[in-house]
Amino acid sequence: MALRTPGGAVGTVADLAARVLASPGKVRAGLRAAVSAGHLRVAGDLGGDGAPLTLTPLPPPPPDHGPPQSLWAEDLGSSADPAFTDVHGMLERLLSAGIAPPGQTFRGYEPFRGDGGTGFLAIAAIARTRPSRPRLPDGPPPAAGIITSNRELVVWRAGVPEVLAKVEQYAERAVATPLRDRRHRLEAGGARPARR
Amino acid sequence: MLVRPDGEQLELASDPEFGVALSEDGRHLAIASIKFGRRDRFRLCLADLSDGSAQVLDCPANFSIDSLRGGVVTYGMPVGGEPVGFSWAPGRAPWPVPYQEREVDRLTGTCLCRTEPGDYVITRPDGSKLTVPRRYDAQDSRLAPGARWLYDFWYDPPTMTVTDVSGPAPGPTMTWPIPGGRGSGPVFGRPTWEDATHVLLTIPHGDVRAIRIDATSGATERLGLDRHGRGEPGHVDGGTEFDVGGFVEPFQLPSVTRHPS
């Protein structure tokens, strides 16, 4: 988006609105969403349509694999397995397959050959974990309860969940009603989708 | 199905459709009971939740419930290939009313319609109208209970957009990211408004399965769904959390505006 303004990375909300055929309000909302999601940095006053803005697209954050973790591969086969006749060769193949970066040492995890029984091999490697995201703050349970995928109707009383009922039919929709001290629950469901 | 506080279940109507309408006081519920088979059956049931009894209207064709206000059910039904609006109250014959494809807010009576070009028109109970131009990239917009917000979702990146439609002009419009959502389609479960500003969403296949978003600030929370050792062990995370399929819609009383005296 930054490249679509006449001035390259510098432009105005009005410029962008003209380029993407949207209202300035929508452009502003889009820019705020992009900033909030970490895709863009905006310098300038977003409030004015004609105020100069500098838009800088941000590269995706580098992956964070976390601290190295030990992975144990065990019981890889019997000593008759050809892999155990050339342990170092197998390690080379594992390394080239990306299980551990080349140069990773295996101090303390010396592979060994089995002696007629089952062979065991221990390998230390870098576990590739998903990039970590900031954890969302915890909030209270839903005020009126939930329907689980097991068709349980669950309500929270004093912070403690209570399975009020297990309904027989697939429940597509559930509505609380105020009768009897606001604890009456109504559930109306059907398999057909809404027509609106 | 009515579930009482002690867990007792009572069937109000068989083959219920998704679209139901709850009365202002929460005592009555209009249900479309639709069964297709060798002999199709289309029944409009007005159930009294205090005792489980129901008044039933046999309809000649498939219909969809529009609203339940002042003890009157309004519904749309095709007649001669054209949709026609009807109103019905127990003890009377149905009478025709102008038909409009619309969404009616139970709390305020505010209506949401779409014009032919796709703009949204909001009609308030006092007759005033507000037009919100269509967003080229949005899914269908809906009214939040209380009719303050017009809201919709986008999936790449996953976001929710809310527009304040309570004033003389639409806005401000705010777009909030949905953490953990995947850009693979309209993936969010049925949104449920917990109160005037907080909406609950399920996120299938996400790290976090259920969240609460504050429409005014975009602040997002992960919902506490810990089983506390109760319930049936599920298959998600070894059953430590409930596997949410949907939220119970909280009951809210309509707002009452005092007449200036």
C-alpha cells in the first residue's frame, strides 16, 4: 500500500483512498488494522485526510524456535539393521535431512551399537517449534454458558462449570431466558442453516 | 428443547429451524417447525416457556420467522412465487403485511435491510433512517443486539469490523484483528454478543479456541473454559478444556426510554 501513493512511501490518506477506490475512513481503518497486526509502521497524523504520512511495510518477524530441546529417537531397529553397521553414516544422513544443523555436537549422547539385541540410538537435535505469539490475557468464562461439541450445555456458577444437560440433538443455537431467577435455559436447534 | 435449571429437558417443537424469535420479556418463543418428507409440514409454534405449552399455526408453505413483538409473530412465506409478509397472534387468523427481507433487533425494534446496490439501511423505531455504504470487501453485515453496532468479518487477515450506527451518521468504523484466526475462509463460529460491547467468537483450528473482543477498544481475551475436572473427558488437550461448539445467547431486556414530561 505504501508503494501505491504518488510520492512512494510518503502520501496522504486522500491519495491512498483515490488509489484503492475506498473512502478515507476505510483507508484509515485498514491502516490501523495493518499497524495493529504488525505489518506496517505509519509516521504522521492518521486523523487528517491531507496530512503527509510515511508508510513503512514491516518484514515478518524472524522465526523464534525457542531454546534448543532434546529429541530422543529410540528403538530404531535391531542390530542387524544396516543403519547400525554405519552409525556415523546414518548421522550424516539425518543431519543432511535437517534434523539437526551441521556442526551440532553430540557430546554426551554417543551412539552405540547393540550387541545382538535391539539397538538404541540417542540423538540430540534442535526441535523446531512454531513461532511464539504473545499469549492472550485470560478472561472469564462466557456469561450465559456454552454448548460443547459433545452437545453438553455448560453454565458457570461461581466460576465453576456445571454440565446442566446433554441434549440429544445437534444444537445449533442456544438462548437463555429469564424465567425462574434467570436460570432457565432454552435451547433451540436444527440442522438446517439459517436462510438469512 | 427447553432445559430447566435442574437439567430436565422438554421438547417445545420438533424439527426446529435455526431462526427463532424470543419475545421482549423472554417468556414466549416463536419456532418454525419444518419437516420435509412425503408430506411436508410447516408449523409456526408460539411456545410459552413458563409451562412448555404452544399455540400452533399450520402454514401451507415453507416460511421464515421475522420477529415476535407485542405478542404478534411476523413471518415471510411465498404466495404464487412471491414472498408475502404475514402477521399472526394466537386466536386470530393471519393477516398480510408488507414483506421486507430484513433483520429486526429484538431489543430496540431497529431493522436492517439491504438496498439493491448492496448498501445497508437501518430503520429505527422512530422512523429515522441511516444508510451505511457497502464495503467492497466485507461479508454480510449484521446488527449487534441493541443496534449500536453494524459488524462483519474478513478472513485475510482475520479481522472484525464494527461501525457505530447509533448516531446521526455512521461511524466511527473500527477494524480489529482476530488473533489465531486463519486466512482460509469465513472460519469464525456464530458470533454471540455477551453484552452491548463484548462479542464472543469461536476460532476453529486455532491455538486459542474461544475469545472475547471488546468492540470499542479491540481488547481481546481468551475465554476460560477449564473443565475443573468436570464433564466428560474430551479429545482436545486431553480434555482439560471444554470443546466449545457455540455460546448461549444471554438474555437481555429491551431498553425502555422514558417519555419526556
